[in-house]
Amino acid sequence: MTEPRRPEPGAPGILRRPHGRRKLWTLSAALVGVLLVGTLTLQNTMADDSKSSAAVDPKCRPTELLEPRCGAWFGAYVRHEKPDLEEKVLAYEKRIDRKLDIVYAYHDMSTDGLEGQLLTEQEKRVGKERMLLLSWESKWWGGTPQQQPKWPQISSGALDRTVIDVQAKRIKAYGKPVFLSFDLEMDTRTPAEGTPAQYVAAYRHIHDRFRELGVTNVVWTWIITGYEGHNKLFPQLYPGDRYVDWIGYNQYNYYRCHEAPWMTFEQTQKAAHAWIRKNLSATKPLMLSEFGTADDPSKPSAQADWYKEVPRVVKELDGVKAALQWNWRDPGPHCDLSLARDESWKSLKKAVSDPYFNQPRP
């Protein structure tokens, strides 16, 4: 079982999240025009995998909770800054010759910019033909210690007017269903940031406040590390079946990043899956919300071979209805988990061309 990731140096309590984010870019009119032309060209030529044989079969259409009935979604976290999300997503899709089903994005609870704005204009554009997984963190990236939201603050309603209600109304106005995760991998944040009971109270408050405001297009997605050493924590952190639509977990082949032995894709996923099915839910749809592998420079084919396993293993994992590749890095030496070479990209491209990963999108 792979261990949870280490905190990013210089960012106490913020765990390997896509920061480097304060800089908003100003593009000239000419550059905007070039990007637009490229975007439209790529959109017109990209194969639409949702128009497969499954797309014309009514029994394969997804449920209201975005559960595919005949296979699984494929998605990714694609490294980006807020203003260039669409550009980076299209570039990733060009490499795998298909559209992503789910695009993963992160937000904090700040009130002064795009980081705290659930559903930026870029996300809305990307979301027209794809689903979004929004990871909402009880952080103010770059803020002062006094500005950092606390779980008791959230559960008390102290942030309703300035944060919770504002985002709830934005998501409601968007209209399309979105996956929403609150403080993913919270098992790495307790006890430093609060108790499991305080986390659960904060989660439930956000859920209930959204419902009070008439927000019906959120698919509530609870995401843990899946790390075996935290198994006693997970039941304490689970908000309850009423509050959770999907369960996700993040397991990797860290290899030299954690000075661990090489693990196959199957070895990274099966133990956590079995534990969740036995101890948390036998029926909830499951999401491999982050998966990936480090590279092995001594064996250039290793990463490509690792990705070849993905379709077979996902089909064997009961209830796994989505798998999202993490195409970025963790902090620390040897911790680049992104696709390292052309052979790796080709392997992933072939893996996600499997009909099982090409279901009709909503």
C-alpha cells in the first residue's frame, strides 16, 4: 500500500496541490486569436469517443449521479494555471487522441480571485463537452494564518455569507452536474487541522447549506488517500451515506519518490478497493480520483508497461466507475508522476481507447 504524499515544502498543511498560481497572464489580442484558431481546429478534429456504440444504447446512458452504466469514465489532472486550462486540456487530449470525460481542478476558499471562484470561465468552457471534478480546499492559498478557514468555522455557519453561499449560487447557476470534493485526503490533515468529528461537521454543513439554497447539480464526492495506515481513521471521517454520492481514493506507484519497491497498477489499487468495499460501502460508485506512476530511468519501458494494465484491472474492480490520471508531480526528488516519454503516452493512449472507457457523456 502506498503511503500518503508528503507536504509541499513551504506550504504547511497543503499537500501536493497545483500552486505556483498567483500570476495571471495578460495575452495580446494576436495571441488570443492564435489560441482560438488552434482550439477550434483541435476541437473539430478530435475524435468524439462518446459517439461509440454505447452512445446509441439507452441502457448505457449515465445516471443522474453521473454513474456510467456500461463502463467507466476516464479523466485527468492536467497541470495548468487558471487562465490556460482549456489550452492545456486540449494539448493533453491531442496526445491521447480523445476527449477527457472528467477534468480535475482545484480551488481554495479565498474571496479575492480565481482560486476561490468555483467554475471560472475557463472551467465553464471546458465543461461544455466534459464533466468537472472540483476539489474545494478549506485553505486560502497565499493568505495569512488568520485568513485560513477552519472546520469549526465552516460548521458554525461563520463563512456562509462570504464563502459557502457565494460558491453554491455559482454552481447552481452553472446548471450542469459537477463532481464536488471537500478537503480531499482529509485523513492527512487530522489531527493538525482538527478532529475527524470537526471535519464531518464541516462537510455536512456545506452539503446541507447547498441543499437549503436549492443546489441540486452537485455530485458529492468524498476522497481519501486509501493509505492502509489510515484505515482506522476513514470510518471516523466518513460523513455518511446520505452525504456521499461517490467515494474516491488516490493510490500511486511512488517508487523512488518514497524509496519504495516498484508496484504494478494492480498492486497499487486492489488492497484499498477491497478495504473500502468491506468497511465503508459495498454499493457506492468508486473513483480512482488520482492514479499514476513514477518513472524508472533504468528501465525506460516500465512506465508504459504499467499503464497497459489499466483497462484490465479497472474492469476487475467492482464498482469503479471513473479513473483519473495524475499528470504532474509530488514535492521531493524522484517524485515526478507525469508521463515521462513518448512510449508512456502511447501506452496510455491505447489503454483509454478501450471501449470500457468510452461511454456516452451526459
